[in-house]
Amino acid sequence: PHYAHDWSSEATGGLRLHGRHFLDAYGRVCNLRGVNLSGSSKIPIDHDHENFPGDHRSVTFVGRPFPLEEADEHFARLRRWGLTFIRFLVTWEAIEHAGPGIYDKDYLNYLRELLSLLPKFGISAFVSIHQDVWSRYTGGSGAPAWTLELVGLDLHAIEDSGAAWLRGMRGGGHSEAERGLWPCGYQKLAAATMATCFWAGDTFAPKLFVKDKFGQDISIQQFLQSAFISACDELARAVGELPGVIGFQMMNEPHRGYIQIPSLHAFDYNTDLHLSHVPTAFQSFQLGAGHPTTVATWTRSFPVPTRKTSETLLNAEGRKAWRDDGPTQGKCLWEVHGLWGWDKTKNQAVALRESYFKKHPVTGKEIDWYTDFYYP
């Protein structure tokens, strides 16, 4: 007999969308009961806390979330609990860590074998192409390390320059003082720059070109978006037609980066978490360029979630986040685009285009991230 929580095509006759609901072939509304599978899929099986970032091109995600030989045990347990829907996590890095256009066929074959087992347990999967804070190399998960190298960021200087918070990747993040800090990485230089280039590089970073596989110059936005879509296509080819896979989430929790921030001097407190050291965009540019900078420090409070309690000097050693051999030749990408400069007479940074990300740099039209960049 087929039970109400059996989502296999044999039991449901196939699922279809009807307004806000999933309906089966018998007209029954199918409610989701399941789990996220799983957080471990955000990092490779051979992630090395001590040597991070290490050799990022040779990592492997085969065995995430668990080895094939353990799959029956895990899926059977979920079925016994009545949890027959899973949000299955996959990252762009897992598919294409070795370099642009180099796909990990071993990993894709592993996914195919694993997800092929689902119908046996009456389980269906929604495959989530996952990201948090752009990448492991900016303190989250998602994109491969070569995406940061592509724009000229130095993986070995990102943390020291204040461009990212990487304690979680190095085995930290568990103390009370560090708890919950990783989401603040969205506002820091590395992740914010990458998201801005991905969604709106043609608009806000039009001077940044890289070479495509044919050796032709291409905008950073076109390169990143094309690479991401191609990786998604590889994933869909590997598992898309499996009976246990009902669909894909193209990107988990996409972030706008610097797009539409009110000014270079502030993030929106209502949408961007302020906790511990939170440099403004202007301050993050200075830090990344190797200038020691004092920034606001925020702590948890009540009734508002956090409040500014002190200021902290970051990047006291003056490390640059930008590689001298990168496309910006060691300069801050946003200095190249005229947003700010360094006054050598006064020995201080000067903001030159404070509302750059709020309005279109050419037309002056107010920017809306959703309608101008995300939906298209």
C-alpha cells in the first residue's frame, strides 16, 4: 500500500503545481514534511582548518552529505520518521572547484547514485544550489575560490585586511564572542564586491574585464553568470531527470552586495546584521587597499538587536586584499572606478562618489536590485 507521506511517482502519479500547492494525480494537496540535507555539504570532505585556504582546486565533496554505503540507513530512518521530502544542498564549489569549465565528474556521479536511491524510500528531493556570504573563502559557502582570484583578491590576505571573517573556516566561531558573526561577512569587502560584480558588474564595475576560454575579453558579470549557469546545467544533466528529484533552487539567499546601499558611509541596519566589526563600504575599501582603519564595533543589545559600543583599529599591519598580478594591478577595484581616492597631502582617504551604488552611474536613475538585476 502507498501511505500519505509517500512522495514517489508510483504513489502520487506525479506532482504538479496548482496555485500555492503541490497536487498529485488524484487531486490531493501534498504538504511538505522533511529535512535540510545537510549543512555538512557546504564544506569538502577534506576541509583543513589549520591550512585553510590550502589547495582549493583539489578538494572533493564526494561523500557529502554521507557516503553511498551509509545512504540506505539514513534514508530509511527519515522514512520511518515520516520525513519524505528533503532539501538537498549542493554548492557551486563542489561542482567546479578545479577551475572555470572544469567539472568534478566524480562528484556529479556520486550525486546521481545517491539521489537515484530516493524512490526506493518514497522520498523526493528539491536540490538547492546553496550559498552563504558568497563562498567558503569569504566566510560562508558556495562559489569556488577562483571566482575571487578572478577579480584580483588575494586569498591569503583577505582576513588580515578585514575583507572577510574566516575564523569559522579555521575551526573557530564557537565562543560566545564569535557566535553568529559569519552573516556580517555579507557587508565586508570580499563578499560584497563579489555579489556586486555577479549581479551588476556591467553597471558598477564596467572597467573589469577577464579572459574567457577563447582568450577574448569579457565583462566580469558575464563571466561569473555564464560560469554559474553552466555549472547549474551540469548539475541538471546529472540528476535533473531522476524520478526522485522534483526541482531546483537556483541560489539560496542571494545578496545584493553593495547594490542600493544608501551611501558609502552606511549599510541599512534593518536588513544587514551589525555585529562585532562592521566597516562601512568606504572603510572596507580603505582596509582592502592596505590602510589601517578604525571601524565601529557592535554588540548584542535589547530591545534593538545590536548597538554600537566601541571602535576598533583593523588591519594594523597594512596588508592589501588585492593581488599585484590581478586585473586591477593591486589597486582597489572601487578606487579604479573612481569611488574614492587617497589624499597623499592629508594622508587620508577621500570619498568621491558617495551615492554610487544607489543610482545608475550613467543615467542617474534610482536603482532597484530586484527589478534591475535579480529578476532579469
